[in-house]
Amino acid sequence: MRFVYFCLLFISLQCVNAQNQFVPVDVPYKTMLENAKNQGKPIFIMLYADWCPHCNLMKSTVFSDPAVIDFLNKNYICAWKNIEKEEGTALKNKFNTKSLPTFLFLDANETLLYVLKGEMKKAEFMTEAYNALNPKLQLPYLEQQFMADPSNSDKFFVYLNTLKKGKDRTDLSPATHTYLNTQSDAQLVSEVNWRIIANGVTDIKSREFQYVLNHQKEFAAVASQSRIDRKIESIVNESLRPLVDNLDTINYYKQREIAKSIRLQKTDSLVFKFDLTLAERTEKWDFYKKVTLEDTQKLVWNDASFLKDIGQTYLKHIKDTESIKKAISWVNHSLELNNSYDGNLLIARLYNKIKNKKLALQYAKEAKVICSQMTWSTKEVDTLLAELGSK
């Protein structure tokens, strides 16, 4: 009898537990739309991937809470969609999803009512899930209010801030330019319009960004020069990184010239690093050499780690002796900034590459001293010393 009791208790607990779990049901999207229409509820979809740590944390914390599950099931037609499966991929593309997790709130006509992205605590998520039910806080209403009076900065800010919750910066650009097109050049220089430019402008060639570049002192008076500098760096980064990631060399070189025309040390350094990344990924070693010979000392002279990275690339891919000697001088400077085992070993290898065994041996021995002092394995440097004929 006692055994039967415990079995029933176990089954009961399992049922309660099952009711309190937001099971990743893969309801067909078409069925969700039909259910939403029949039940008069909006749709809630979490777009996720199994490899996404933020998605997994949301599942194990927020969506393991019975109160969250109860609220979602009462108010929404719910499902999770894996972006690496057919319907998940289609929804990711349909709603231009670039971050994970993304939470879509839709109506039965597939209108996007609200969208959130990223990891959140329970309280924040619940606040947003409540907001998504309020017609006056939803995107269609806010867009309608804004478009009825596109020069109204207050209405635009409400719309922009709601868009920002679920969209990447590039997705904010169309609405931002709709508002900014109502503003004269002189009107751009205000605290409100600076905040709008900082949050929504992503086109390096746009009128607004070019105006900021040419009137930095005026904008610094309503913001600060450091904020202006951060925006300039950000827009250069956003304009070049996708082109490097996609190996789009044609458009990269076009955008690169615009970025270089800014003529600021920080943006020049960004362009320099993107140049090297693209050269490495496309194996354009002559371009890599040209860029580093021109600008290494000017742009990354005080970055010991980066100087060593360049030296490693020269060791692997650059052949002419004079260029390698230049790389040796850069790595040598990295040792002046921070004497290191890997820096000494790298110089030893570079000297060995140009057949200067005497200096190669000198730096290899210094590398071994540092290695021994730190009680690290000397296997790498011992191999080089043996190659150099040292006992």
C-alpha cells in the first residue's frame, strides 16, 4: 500500500512539474495563426538556437518559473522555434532577426506588435510581456502616431525606444531618417537630435553624420567630445565590419575610403585593423605588407600584443628579408613595452627565417631564461635551440 502511495505521489508531482514547464512545443506556424484568430489571442514566439547560452539561460531561469508560464499560456499562443530548423529559419528571415534570443509578439495577421531581444531577468521580461498586450505601447500604434507628425521628437523617441528593444541599430535607420529629414542642418545641433543621431544613424555617408563630422565642436557643446568620438568610431565599425565578415572586398574598399577621409587617429586605427583582418582572410599578403609597413608605427605602436600578432603573420607569410627586418623592429619594440617569453621566441624565429642564426640564438636563449623563471614548459624553445645548433 505504501509503495502504491509513493507511486501516486511521484506521478502527481511529475504532472504538476509538467504543467509548470514552458515546454518547447514546435506548433506549426500556420496552426498558431489559426489558433490566434480563433481564440482572439496574440502570438508569442521565442527564436533560439541550442548553442546560444543566453537562450539556454532564459529557458532554465525565466521560463522555468510557473508564474511566467501561466501568464504566457493565458495571454498568448506560445511556441519556441529553433532558427536552425525550417520554420525557425523562415521566421528569422521574415522578421530580420539578428540576435538571440529574440521574442516576437504577433497578431493573427502576422503583424509585428512588439519585439524583444537578448537575455533578461524575470521581472524585466514580465514587464515587457505585459507591455506587449497594451495596444498603445505596440509598434503599429507608435508608428502611426509618429508618422502622423514626423517632426515631433517626443513621439519619435517613444517609437525609437520601443524599436530598440528588439531591433539592431541598422533597423532603426529608416525611421530615424524620416524624422531627421524634417530637421534643418541648424536644428540638428541640439541635445535631443544628437541623441537621435547617436542611436539611429548608421550610414557613414548620410547628411546627418557628415554634418556631425564637420561640426564636432558645436555637437560637443550639447553632448561631449568623448561621445562624439564614440559615435564616429561606432559608425566606422558598423560600416566596415559586415563587409569584412562577408569578404565583400569591392564595397569594403569603397567604404574604406570614406572612413579614411575622416582623418582621426582612432578611426584610422580601426580601418588599419580591418585592413589586416581582410588581407589575412583573403590571403592578400602583399596588401597586408603594404598596410603594415605604412602604418604600424603610427597606429599601433603602443600595443605590444598587436605588434606581436603582426610579427607572427610576417613569420608565416612574408618572405623578403627587408620586410622581416622591419617586423623584427616592431616585435623588439613590443619587448620594450613588455618583455615576454613569446616576444623573444618570435624574434628568434624571425631572425632564423632570414638566416641570422647568431641573433636568433641570442633571443632564443633569452626566451628560455624567461620560460625557466616562470616554470613553464621549455619544449618549444628547446626545439628551436636544437635547430640552431645550441646544446
